[in-house]
Amino acid sequence: MITVSGVTKRYGKRVVVDDLTFAVAAGRVTGFVGPNGAGKSTTMRMMVGLTRPDRGEVRYDGVPYSVLRNPAQVVGAVLDAQSMHPGRTGRDHLRALAATTGVGTDRVDAVLTDVGLETAADRRTGGYSLGMRQRLALAAALLGNPRVLLLDEPSNGLDPDGIRWLRTYLADFAQRGGTVFVSSHLIGELHMFADDLVVVGSGRLLAADSVAAITSRTGVGVTVTTPHAGELARILAQNDLAVERTGDRLLVHDTTTAAVSQLAFDHQLRIVALAETAQSLEDSLLELTAPTAQFASA
């Protein structure tokens, strides 16, 4: 549905987005992740024509964004949840947007209901909480009944119930054939509903694959609980396996339960518990992006 091809953006001598190429599939939720300063927001602005790339292009079903006849019916974007007049009610904010994009005002009530703001529709947005403004921004993106949603940190300010609602809504949107491209710093939350990930660092593409494929790149490990932890750790190390020991528990990297249990059996060492463990998505992404992070803890 979306193809980003060789997109590059410089500000002076600084390259913010560097020859970025990836695709976003229809019917799936694709997460967009990377450290602060990775170029995510600039990329998303270029995807909807708010920032002009120095090179490259973005297409929706093969059509450049700049020549879409009615962009609001193709792409609904939330890049800034604060872009609303504080003196207008939520309903009037949406009515004004509908008038400028050629959308019928009947859609206003429909999207207010979709995002759960029908009871707050006639309150001024200056009194909205951040979570309510996020919902109103999503309602604005939905006005044109688009096929694509581009959302930059849409869960900011949402309470746990709101985050669950957003997760369910976006997953349902994708299941109905829509395309969802969403940036987020909440990796654990993203893991619960994203199908694919685009990972960037220093403006460059680091990975574009399914969540499962990215998580599995660093391999799996095995946890072992045994009263012979010291002896088993020595044997594992002799077999070129990296081992971390905490009391009677061992964490053995990049191996399988079959390999560990066989070594223990061969040396007649009793095992109390044995389990395979995969690296978390957060750990996998931190490992991918660590070389490009602008700020890192000591």
C-alpha cells in the first residue's frame, strides 16, 4: 500500500533522513521505531507532504501523495495532537476540517462516536486532557474514511484503558483491510498489536520485517536450574557456549534445550528446570539501535 523509496532530507550539513526505503503492507499494523533523533517524525511529515524530501518519493498504491485527488480519503494522519483551536468545541473543530476537505458533516458525529468523544463533543478543546486531544486528532484523521492511518505517538497521554482501546481500534482497522503505520516509544505495548516493524537509526533503515523475525534475529537462550550450576557452567563454557550464572540458575545464550540437556546427561548432572527463552522485542530493538542512539546510559 505504501512505498517509501530513497527518501533523503538534509538540514544544512546534517542528514536527518538518509536514503530511506521501505514498504508498508495493507491489512497490517506496522510500527515505526528508533531512538530520539532517528528521523521518524521527519519521515512521517514527508509521507504526507508537510516536508519536501531532497530526494526520493512516497507512493500510495503507486500514486505519489502530491497528486492524490483527495488525500483525506486515502491517508488520515495524526502528527500533532495539539493542532486545534482551544476556543472551538470538538464538534466545531471537526466541522471546520470537514468543510476544508470536502467531507460531509454527517461524518463528524460518526467519528466522534468511533473515538468515544460523543459526550465531550460540545466542550471547548482548551479544556480537553491530552488523552482527549489524542482521540480528537484521531477522529480528524478518520473524517475522510481513509484507507491508511499514519499516527505519530498516538498513545501519548492515554490512560491504560485508552491505550487498550487504541490498540483494539487499530488492529480492527487493519483487519478490515486498512493500512496502519504508527510510531511509538512504548515497545511493550507495540508488541501486543503490531505485525511488522520499520526500525531506523540516524536516519537510516536498520530493519524492516515482521515482529517475530526481528525478535528472533538475536537467537534464543536456555535457562537452567541445577544444584550443579558451577560444574555445568564450566562444561558449557568448554563447549563454546556463553553462560551467565545467578546462584543455581544459568542463562545459556544461543543454544537449545536439547543441547544443554544432552551435556548435563552426559556428565550425570541433575537438572531441576530447563526452559527456552526468547529475547524480548524491547531488548532486540535496543540491540539494533544502540550504535545509533544519541544518548545512552552509562
